[in-house]
Amino acid sequence: MAHLTQNPADKERFICVYPVYINSKKTLAEGRRIPSEKAVENPSCAEIRDVLTAAGMNVYVENKMHPREWNRDVQFRGRVRVQLKQDDGSFCQDKFSSRKDVMFYVAEMIPKLKTRTQKSGGGDSSSQQGEEIEIPIITINTDPINDDTLSS
């Protein structure tokens, strides 16, 4: 199917990222697109959106379902659209030059989200007692950017 526009910055030309693409619980036949060792367990659209927004990408979420997703629960709904290229055809960010780059980045950063690190409150038998592990946490500012704060 031909695209209606050739402008890479139009929303219909943004790439699609379904949570199933980076879900370690899914098989390749069920839609996973990255190796299971690098994938994350049951990601949500909100987590994908938060990570990419924090990385400075232009994203929005659609209420769509992956065709191979048999579960119709709200938890598995959603698709994230991500802008890779600007009007002139150059990449928005050099570190994201392909769909795979976006998927690998998201799968790497989701386990570091504050919501993921706080959920694991139970004792971990693999770490020794008294050992502290420092985990970087992504915080997302949802306030609109004020030009006054940028000029200082």
C-alpha cells in the first residue's frame, strides 16, 4: 500500500512499536522481534511511551492491537508511534537510526524505570546480604517546557 505522503515527519509515517515486539514471554511466531535475552517481561505501552519521551523522541499512543495478540485485555492493548525522521529526511536522533535501535533501547531502559524497580520489593537470594546495588532511574517531567528556564 502506497503512503499518502512522502514527508517522513507526518504522523502516518511514524514507526509502530507494539509491546509484543519486545516481550520476552512471546515467541518469534507470536510477534517478538528482538532476542529473548534482550527483551523485557510484559512491557506496556505506557512504559514504552515514557522511555521514548524521556529520550526526547516524538511519540504518541494509539488504541490498537497487534494482529497476533490473542488476549483482548486492556493490559495488552496499544501501539506506540515514534518519529524517526525529520522533514528533511535526517534522523531525529543519531542513536535511533532504525526500528531495531528503538526496540533495543526501550527493552534496555524499561527495567530501569522507577515503576519496575519499586515493584521488586522482595528479597533477592542471588545478592549477598549488605551489598548495595545502584540502579539508574529515569524520571519524566510532564510539565510543559518553559522558555524562561532554558535561557538561564
